[in-house]
Amino acid sequence: NAYISGPLVEDKFFVELSGRYYSFGGDYFNQVTQKRDIGDQKSKNIGTKLYFTPTDDFSVEVNVGYAHDQ
């Protein structure tokens, strides 16, 4: 897992970035491959959040993410 955030423009525009990679080899023994690879899992995720506050009365937040699971 990785995560970083901070202002791009002080008190006006903030950004956050995150990512995750997960891998698990499996629970069950595979007679064909002679490996413990049945039930394996892989996951990749990335995301970003943009937060814009041009005035004290108005703000905008945008979240975007991508995930791929096997």
C-alpha cells in the first residue's frame, strides 16, 4: 500500500494519491502444475482525490479510482 497527500496551492487545491498491490499464491495443491496455486489472488488498485476550495462558501471534491482483481 502507498498513500501521499498534500496541497498543490496553499489553502486552495489539494491532491491525494493512493495505490495497492496484493498477491496471494493459493490455498490448494494443483496436481497438474505440482504447485500450491489453486485459489490464488491478485489485486491492483490506484486512486486519486482532488479537493478545490476557491472560496470559504464553495468547494469541489473529485474522486477517481481503478481496480483490477483476479
